[in-house]
Amino acid sequence: MKNFVGFALQFAALVFLPLLIIWQLTFGFGLLWMPALMLAAMAIFYVGHSLRDFR
């Protein structure tokens, strides 16, 4: 179960980052949103990685 949740979090992070870039290029948003959302995606990806880690 942890493996599936970790996979889902990693998948979501890798899918939504390109969508976020497309959204920003098309509509634009504030200057601080892009770095903040990138850090959030990195944190989500790291949590997914730690859930999938088999140590």
C-alpha cells in the first residue's frame, strides 16, 4: 500500500509540473508562485520517494 501511495505521489508531481509550466506560460501568475509551487512539488516527490524506499 505504501508503494502505491508513493508511486501516486511521484506520478502526480511529474504530471503536474509540466502542466504548471504550461499554465504559467499561457495565463501567467505572480512572481513568487512558481518557485513556491516548484518547492511544493519537490517535497511531494521526496515524500513519494521515501514511501517507495524499501530500506
